[in-house]
Amino acid sequence: MTPPVSTPAAPLDQLDWRDPSLWPDLDAIVTEDSTSVDNPFSEKQMRLLTEPLYASWPGPGNDRPFRVLAKVGLYGMPTAPLVPDVMLGLDVRTPQELMVKGHRAWFLWIVGKLPDAVIELVSNT
């Protein structure tokens, strides 16, 4: 049985997400499951889109941080995340402690912004 997900009383677009007391309960949100990638070619494409950015791109300039994620949940609401193949966020730091649940997905209310770029690869099926 899936635990209930707490939802804010006000519409999401009217909440001040800077106030952590308004954030949904992360314990009730599933951020990972055992779903695998389509095939090795899809996995390689995603790696080719993320790895070069970390390996050789100096970022957007002026020491601005960036974060690139592949196949990670993008939550605008506590339920029904999008899971894009790749997303890039400028001026977003990768947290030091990735095992903290609030760092294991892109929670709009925690990150404070949408990704700047989202890529979805079309599979051969």
C-alpha cells in the first residue's frame, strides 16, 4: 500500500516555496524504483550528453555552477514526476551529500527553479 502524499492547502502556483514549512513531506515521495534504461544505446546517449559537460565544460561563466542529471525525477508537485533523459540547471550546485532524500531528485521547491534545458531521447521502440 502506498502511503498518502501530503499536499499543500493552497494551489502550487500561489505558494512561496522559499518557506520550507510549505514543502511536501519527502518521506512520502518515491524518488527511485527499479525501472531500467531502454537499452545500452540509450544509456550511452545519456552518458554522452552528461559526461562531457562535467569533464570539459567550464560552465556558464563567472564561476557559475551547473548541474546535469540523467533519468532523475523532476518534481513540480509531490506526485507524478517527469523523468527526462537529461536535464541541465544553470546556477544550481550539486549537493555534497547525495544520499539525503531531498538531493536525490529535482524537487522544484528545493532547487527553486526549473531546469534550463531538458532533453528527451526517442528510443528505437
